[in-house]
Amino acid sequence: MIASGVTTFIGVGTLGAIQSFVETGDVIVPSLAVRDEGASYHYLPKHDAARPSKKTFKVIVDSCQKSGLKHYVGPIWTTDAPYRETRSKIRHFKREGVLGVDMETSVIFSLGKYRRVETRCILVARENLNRPNPPGPFYRDELRKSLSRAVDVAVESVSNSQTTPLRRT
């Protein structure tokens, strides 16, 4: 896609919340992704931070605020080892102020920095790892609605950063 001229990438997905105040369906805009996976190390040196592009990060935060979407801004943890979010790791990252855990964000940010393209992410909490998952269809419906709102904000953020308006299809 970069070779074809794409210069802006937006990751929209889910995460597991680590902080107790983050509820299912809440939106997180990552300001940093702690690198605990393998792919990002193919793009950045070990000690480089995985961060969104400054300009586009501001645009997505502004789009969340403009839309009135309840959101949190802060660091997340990216790991590519599903079901290895151990209690001790969760406690560690919770103490560090990390909002949640996902599997892609640090790679998106690292690739963007390496290839000099704009990157940003908007994530929705699918559950809170400090408590049991909510049961039933209500949970799935609320999560689906939150993801749809996150996609709308992502599209709006692109529209806000370009002169040609985009439409969601």
C-alpha cells in the first residue's frame, strides 16, 4: 500500500483493558505502545519507542473530542502471545499506567516510523482483564456499537486532516 502511495494508516480494533476504570466499550487512543512482540523489532531498534505520528495523533484525539465520544488517551501494551497476559504482567503494566493490551498497535506505529508514513490507532475495550467478562448479547451489541463509533471517528479524523472529504461505505 505504501508503494502505491498510501501515506496514512489508521488501526481500528479492540483491546483488553488493564485499568479498572476502563469499561467494556470505552475508546482508547494510544499515545505509546509498549513493544512486547516480535514484528516491531524488524522495523525499529530495540530502544526506540512505538508512537503514533504526532500530527495524526492530535487529529484523532480532536475527532474524538469533537464527536463527544468518551475516550482515554495513554499507553497500551502490545503482545503477540495470546493468553500470556499473566496476572503479574497485568499488575506490572497497571502500575505503569498502561490502559490495555492488544496485538497490533506497536507494529503499526513502528512500521509507520520506519516507512515515514502517518499512523494512528483507535481501540475499543472488549473486556476488562480485572473482572469477569460481561455475558450475553447485550455485551456483543454494545461492543459492536462502540466499534462502529470508533470507525466513524477514524473516518472523520481522515476527513479532518485532508481537504477532500471521505465517506464511510
